Amino acid sequence: MDIHEYQAKEILSGFGVAVPDGALAYSPEQAAYRARELGGDRWVVKAQVHAGGRGKAGGVKVCTSDIEINDVCEDLFGMKLVTHQTGPEGKGVYRVYVEAAVPIAREIYLGFVLDRTTQRVMIVASAEGGMEIEDISAERPDSIVRAVVEPAVGLREFQCRQIAFKLGIDAALVQPMVRTLQGAYRAFTELDATMVEINPLVITEDNRIIALDAKMTFDGNALFRHPQIAELRDKSQEDPRESRAADRGLSYVGLDGNIGCIVNGAGLAMATMDTIKLAGGEPANFLDIGGGATPERVAKAFRLVLSDRNVQAILVNIFAGINRCDWVAEGVVQALREVDVDVPVVVRLAGTNVEEGQKILAKSGLPIIRAKTLNEAAERAVGAWRNDLSQGVRMRAVS
Ligand code: GDP
Ligand code: MN
């Protein structure tokens, strides 16, 4: 789960990382008011979206008066900010963070990531801050400093000093740098983060080390241990299809194609998507209904898939072990009776209670296309979709 910059800064600040003075605003008037409260004569107004690259995209503006702040915010609020990380649809701006501007002498890149090869937390730093890490590794790979943290002993001071020296940090600033590194590392491990990125970490003209930007991502499976982090979730920044699914306890990833998939088990979902592609179609989503799915849950999954306006055919592929084919079939029938489904629905069932499941589908009298194997199911789904397309049946209204 991602959080906003201002939230990441508040967290890091609690772990001893220095951040600029700042305040959050939900409207242009509030932003101008916040700036007056902060004092000074230069502020940075920063759009809060779950994506980096805001600076280049016009989401970070230096202002020198409250009138200017107001004007900048009039443009920012409500816009869809498109950065190289958001995709073409962009992310909505509903909050801005106003900060006292900081006079920058140097910009450093600092990141904490999980390195799967060493199975350790890895610190990645570079004296080329301000640039994205992808660009740094492409253009100045020699500038990147890496350090792996041994979990049994944690991040040691000597490692931090080594990083500071490699970055060419003044002797007087080594101690604050050590504090910054250790603070960010503690935040990472204690809160089950999967990524902490401070880009840029700046050295100011008056020789202070400050996190000018901050990004944190958390392990969704560990959120139950950190309710105060789970609360920071901002649904306005998520794919609406995915947040609806998360609210219903379904594992869902939205994709760009038009064959909706309802499957049990992540492995089977992957195989189903592959088979759809092999049959010449494109999956619209990845949806894992999990084990022991009740008819209600299956019906929910149906409604979710149908709420995606790109879906023009649905493929249900269940290999029931813990699941029961009869429950899945009941769920399919229930959904088709409740929701106005006017796209072809292909169902392939195998495993526990498959005969009962087939009977329920057959008896329902609903136009469900049945298939025995996954190949057959994928071909039928793609075939039915093509056929609809050629007949000009494309869009549908879903209640
Ligand atoms: P990002 O583009 O989404 O990564 O947003 P950042 O928070 O990193 O801001 C982009 C750039 O704006 C930074 O790399 C800085 O160069 C500049 N910037 C941000 N805050 C300040 C500030 O307080 N003072 C100055 N002078 N520049 C700033
Ligand atoms: Mn940044």
C-alpha cells in the first residue's frame, strides 16, 4: 500500500529524520492560509498523489506570495496529474502540501528496498539526487552506493559512515547523516515497509540534512499489525476496480483487455490469462475468489467484473478442491439472475461436486456456455466475444 508524501514525512520525522516545516490543505484558500501560518516568503506547493515525477509534470511549484499559492492551487485541485509513474489516466489531486522552501546546496538520492537476491534490506544511495533512480542507473551507474543490512544486527553506524563518506558528505554532517539513515531504516523495518525513498535528501545552504521528498510503500499483508498505517489508505489514488475488490476481500488486478476472468487460486488465474491470450483474446482482469467461496462471494465477484465497462465476455474457471463446484454454480446463477448480464458467460468447472455444479447450470435455463477443459473454455470465450463484436453488440448497461 502506498501513502502520500506528507504522511511519509510525518512518519519519518517520528523516527528522527529531519523534514521541512509543512502543512496540508484541501482547498486553495486553505493552502494560502497555511502558508501564512508557516511564515517566511518562499513556499513549495506540492500536489499529493501516489506517484513520483510530480516536479516535471507541474505538480511541484515554488511560490513567493499567498496570491500565487492560491492561483497555483486553483489549477492543481481537481486536476488529474499525469506523471511518468501514473499512466495516461493520471491521478486526481485532492490535497496539497505546503512547505517552507528550503535553500538547496546538494541533492542526494536515498532508497531502502527489499533485495530479493540477498534477501536483505538494501540501501541504495547516490550523489546524483533529484533524478529518478532509473535514470541514475542508466546514466551514472558508477555514482550508486549500495549497502546490505544484516538483519541480526541491524544497520550499524560504521555502515552509515561508509555510505556518508562514499557520497562525499562533509565530516560535520556525517553524524546527522547517520541519524537519517538509521531513522529511515527503523521506520522501514518496524512498520513493515517494502520501500522507503527519499529523493532528494538535501544538504541545505546552511548545512542541514533534510528529506525534501519522501515515499513509502507498505506490505499489504502486514497492515493488520499497523492499524495506524492502514488508516492512511487513500482510495482516491487507487484503481476504483481494485479498491472495490479489496473492500470485498477479493484479490483483483485490473488489466486492459475485455475478457473478464473469475478464477480460484493465483496460479490458475495466471494460467487462465495465458490461455486466453493463446486463444487470441486479452484478459480484462485477474480475479482470485480464493478457497471456500460461497455463492454470495461468487456473485460479488461477478458484479465486480461486470462493473468494468471494458468487459465483453466472462470466463469462469474453477478447479475446486476446497471450493465446491455446486456453490460456484449457484453463485453464477444468482449473479446472472440479479444483474443484467448481456455478455457471453463461459463456465468451466472441475473438481469437488462437479456433477452437482453442472446440473445447477443446466437446470437454470440461463444461456451459460459450458466447457470441459480450460483450452475449450478460453476458445469459447474468445469466440463468443468475437461473434458479438461482428454482430455489433459491444456496450451494455449494467445496473
Ligand atoms: P517528485 O518530482 O514527485 O519527486 O517531487 P519532489 O518532492 O522530489 O520535488 C521535485 C523537485 O522540486 C525536487 O527535486 C527539488 O529540486 C524541487 N523542490 C522541492 N522542494 C523544494 C524546496 O523546498 N526548495 C527548492 N529550492 N526546491 C524544491
Ligand atoms: Mn522526488
